[in-house]
Amino acid sequence: MMTRKLIGVTVAAVMLGGMAAFAADELERGFRNPPDSAKPYTSSWWMNGNVTKEGITADLEAMKRVGLGGFLLLQTSWHTPPGPATFMGEKWREMIAHAVAEAGRLGLGIGMHNCAGWSSSGGPWI
């Protein structure tokens, strides 16, 4: 009777040890090659409309190349000369559409701040 219990405990220990090793291997693989859902995002600042399709594409391809999962798009105009893509203007919306299309092509996530400036509650309209 004691031998059967000892065999049962031994088998269970071996199985649990194997499962723990498998879980550790999975964890290491996930760390070395994280799924897209675990990859970090970065900020992409559009400085007072000074953006181009070529620049957007180059930036997003570089983000993908270094392993980022996506980016948060922010606008600012503080002490920056105006560019051709005025915030919310036709050219700016064209640049947004291009950024969304390129992010989709590259499998990057995209988030967008809800106003121009540093905070959601501040801006020239207040």
C-alpha cells in the first residue's frame, strides 16, 4: 500500500515538475518574443502641422522595426512655426488618414490625444 502511494506521489511530482518547466519555457518565449498585445507604445508628436506622408511612413516603419506595438499621436504648437497641415484642416485630416492606413499596413496600434496641446482640458478655446 505504501509503495503505491509513493509511486503515485512520485508520478505527480514528475508531472508537476514538467508542467512548471513548460510554463517557465512559455514565459521565457513570451518575454523574448512578446505578443503584439504586450508590446510598448511610444508618443508621436506632430509639431504644429509640420508633417509629411513620407515622414509618417518612415517613423512608423522605424517603430515597427524596433519592436513597438504602436503609438499615441499628440499635437502641439508651442513655440513651433506652423507647417502645412493645420490642426483639423483638410491637409491634417489627409495626414491622419495616411497614418491610420500605414499603421494598419504595419500592424501597429494607434491612439490619439483628444485635442491639440498638453492636456485634454486646456487650449486656446478656453
